[in-house]
Amino acid sequence: MAQSNKWQDITLAAAGTLQATALVDQLARTGFIPSDAYHCSINSLFQTSPTDTLSVYGELANLRLGLETWRDLLQSNRQLQNHTVRYSAGVLHLQGRLRKRKDMLQVISSRIDTAKHQAGHFGSTHDNVIANLADIYSDTLSRFRFRIQVAGEPTYLQQKRVANQVRALLLASVRSAMLWRQVGGSRLQILLQRKRLLAEAERLLQQIPL
């Protein structure tokens, strides 16, 4: 990827990670998610050769939910205890495990390429594509002993379509977590560089039209 602002890249990737898990939480509780944010998170899986970090997510406005969630997390004087943060912590754990499994990374990469071709025919959020992405998650990341337990309304979570969307979004969150690591993100920064990260999140949010 092209050289760009380090703190912007870290902020964008963190927002991408949190946006997908925030959508998982919304979906599990309400059965509904905003389409723009959903398309952004799913489409990020198919950006395999991005020119820069922003191009993974498209327009900055697509990441509003993630940037707002990241800002709220950084503004809190204590660790926010909510499902989005818990899911994101789980995603970072899975990403750390996945990073050591080159064989699994190759399988995921190959199968995402297939899903990308499928998305070219049906659209990135078509039920068939989402089911394919959900299967990728189930066949790889779900095989680790640690699993993310999603809480919500059983009425929604028991629906196959919703379950597929949840797994596809968790896969997208892991993809963003990997990007976050690649551009220099770390948990220590949240403690030592909180003000710098918060300022960058607010700067990017100010650039999004109301």
C-alpha cells in the first residue's frame, strides 16, 4: 500500500474492526443493521490489493459508525463494558491465533477470492455470498478452541440468514484487525497514545458531511 499518515491508518483500521463488531451487536439485538455500514464491512473483505488503508473501506462516510464507536471507546475513562468491545477483544485474540497459522491464512485467502468472484455476479451482500463468507468463518476461525459467543435475541440469532451475517461480519472484523496490526496498531497505544488517537478519530469524523 502507498505511504500515508500512520495515525490515520491505525484509526481507520481500528474503526473497521469496531464497525463490524458493532454491527454484530446491533444485528443480534434488533435483527436490523444500516445498509451502508454493512456494505462497507463486507466489501472490505474483497479489497485484497488496496492502494491505501482508506480504499479498503471506500468513502470515509462508510466508516462513521466505526469511527464513532472508536471515539467513544477512547473518550471513556474506563474500559467500556459492552458487547461491541467484548466482541472486538475476541476478534483481536482470533487474529493473533490466525497470524501464526499460515496454512489457515492461505485457505481463507483462496476462499475469499472465490467469494469475490461470486460477489461480482450477485453483489457483495447477496445471501449466497454472505452464506459463503459465513462458511469460511465456520470452517477456519471457528475451529480454534476460543470462540466468540454472541449475545442477543434468540428470535434473530436462530435465523439462518442472521447467523450467516454475524459470521461474515466477524470475518470482516478479523480482516480489519489484521490490517490494524499491519499498519502499526497495538493495544499499548490505547493506553499511551489515547489523546493522539482520539484527536485523529475526531479529525476524521469532522470530515464526514452531516
